[in-house]
Amino acid sequence: MKTKNIHAGSDFDDFLKEEGVFEDVNDRALKRALVMQVHDLMQKQRITKSTMATRMATSRAAVNRLLDSDNTSVTLGTLNRAAKALGQRVKIQLVSA
């Protein structure tokens, strides 16, 4: 006898919400996407972490925190300094849930 899948017809976001981990997973996914963009730009421009820190007027440890996908506590100021150091700007947009 087959058991009925209680998640049939729902999407992955619904599953994560039911498990109580949606916000954490979403935060980590957003940070991972940001880290990938910063890392890719640093590689393309051949910028080291030390150079990035100097351009951002911060420490190398702060750059390591920025590039740490598991550390989701990053400030807008840090994002703006990182973007400026890479010749970019930050664009934030709110969308319907």
C-alpha cells in the first residue's frame, strides 16, 4: 500500500515554511548569491582579499566575513563599500511575497 505524500502539490518554499527553516535558508541563499558575485568580480579584476580590504578601508577579516556564505549578517554599508571597491553599485529591490 502506497503512503500519500503530504507535500504533493506544494512547492519547496511551502515545505521549508512547514519545517520552520524558510527564513534561514532564504537568507543563506541570498548571501551565497552575493558572495558568488563579489568573488567573481574580484577574480575577473584580479583583486586579492588584501587589496579589497584596502579599497574598502576595512580589515581582511571583514572581507573574509563578507565572503563567508554562512555569515548572513552583512550591513548595507559593507555592501556599498564592496560594490564601490569593485566599480559597482548596490541595487536592492522589494518584491511581492
